[in-house]
Amino acid sequence: MLEVHQLSIVQNGHRLWDSVSFQVKAGERQGISAPSGFGKTTLGRVLAQWQTATSGSVSVGGQPLPKKGYCPIQLVPQHPEQTFNPYRTTGESLRDAWSPDAAWLERLAVSPAWLTRRPDELSGGELARIALLRALDPRTRYLIADEVTAQLDAHVQAQVWQVLLEEVKRRELGLIVFSHNQALLEKVCTRIWSPQR
């Protein structure tokens, strides 16, 4: 179980989250619905250890998150281009995490040719699929999808969500979905949380 306890986040003098607590069970699909600017992305960054909280704690399986090494909570951000080294190919960045086979590339509609290019040579939708593939490392136990399919066309969105839901079921991944799309949240999530200030 992922447990967030009394988490507070202050950024640039603004208190985005104040003593928030929640849990996500293995295999649970939880949606978080809040307007732009609320701090959803920042919360995801803290959970994935991309930045630190002002106070509070995050644990998985009753254990605090490791300070070094692979984090069992992975974030696929709304703007994946910000997460790739601009001087390396996307394939090099992907292989820093793990090396998916050709079947995995096909499942997420990732062209092998994309992995030979640098991030600025690909579209946002192409980068989003590679970022998602990277986050689905076998070591991942909880996945945070921050508007993860917003840059994809309807056909690819459906394909990506089918793969995600299959992996949630097969591996009992915990899934946290940030989205403005209430219909999407109602379709893919088992529980939806709308935090209030």
C-alpha cells in the first residue's frame, strides 16, 4: 500500500497542499480531479521523489521510500519533454531504466526509430509514449499518470489506456490518474478524489 501521511507542500511561498493524507492499495486505480494550478503535478513530483515535501511522509508497503536507487513510484508527467536529456537519444534514456523488448514497443505504439532520436526530434505524443514505457519498468509498484494521454489522438489514447489497465491488473500496480477529463476518470478509475482547499 502507498500511504501519504500529513503531507504539506509549500512552493514559491504558496501552500499547495496542507497536511493531506490518503492511501492507494495495490491494484487500485485512483483518480485525482482538481483544476489547473491546484498543485497536482507538484504532488506527483513529490510522490515520485523528484522534489521534497515541506513536511509529512510517503511510504510503500510500510517502508519509507529509498533515498537512492529506483523509486517504486513512477511519474509520467504532462510535459514529458522536460524529463529527457536533450543531448541523448530517447533510447539511451529509456535503457537507463530498463530494456523493453519489441513486443512492448508494439503494445504502446512506439516506433523503434524514435529511440534513435533526441527528444527535440520527436512530437509530444511520441515522447509521452516513450516516457510511459520507461515508467512501466518491472520494478514499478505505483504509477502516476499526469494527463498522460492528453497529447495523443483518440485511437492511440484508447490503446495506451488498454495497456495501462492490463498492466494494473496483471501486476497489481497502483495507479493514480491526474486529469481534467471527468469522463476519463470515471471510466478508468475505481475511486475519484476531488481535494478541496
